[in-house]
Amino acid sequence: MAKAAKTAIKTKDQKAAAEAKNWTKVIKPVRSPKTGAYTFKEAIVHKDKVKDFLAK
């Protein structure tokens, strides 16, 4: 039954599914100046703006 629901959602809104492929999850390590330990910043960014996010 779950497969049928999953298939129905997929075929119902193909335009939204195609648009979702243009987004990427980016994880950037950032070093703390105080302790020297790394923290990570996560963001969901459009695939055309990944380099801008990593450059900041």
C-alpha cells in the first residue's frame, strides 16, 4: 500500500519533482577562531549558487 501512495505522489506532481532536483544540500566546515574546533554549517542551496555559498 505504501508503494501505491508513493507512486501516486510521484506521478501527480512531476513538475515539482523535476524542480526539486535543482537543489543541493551543502555542508561547509567552519573553524572556530576561539577553540580551533570545527563546526559545520548546513544549507539547502540552488545548484547554481553552491560556489557562492562555499566562498563565503
